[in-house]
Amino acid sequence: MRGDRSRRLTILSETEKLALYGRPDFDDFQRAEFFAMTNAERSLALRRNGLEAQVYCLLQIGYFKAKQAFFRMPF
């Protein structure tokens, strides 16, 4: 049993969980790769009402390309 008296098995460390499930932290090359939008992706984002919704959509597309997951982001 672990020192914190939890009965749950811990397989991944917090750092490993963040690497797998956290929002990605891109370098310059990755940023260019994942945020290079196709015309269809750009069109999808531009159909949103307002600049904030458009930017949010573009961010979700880029993050999804990297992690195949969607993230909640505060604005």
C-alpha cells in the first residue's frame, strides 16, 4: 500500500499524465505543422460568430491534430 493510504494503483506520474493528456506545448516547428490550416479548416473557423470563437475554433483544430483531444481553454 502507498504512503497516502490510497487503494488506487498509480501507473503514471503527474508529469507523464500531463504529457499524455495535457495541452501541448509546441516548439516553432510543431506550431507551424499543427496550425497550418487547410482551406476547409479555415472556412470552418471563419463561420463562427466573432473573433474569439474563430480563434478558439482554430486552437481546437490545432490541438486536436496534435493530441486527438479537445481542451477547455479560458479566454
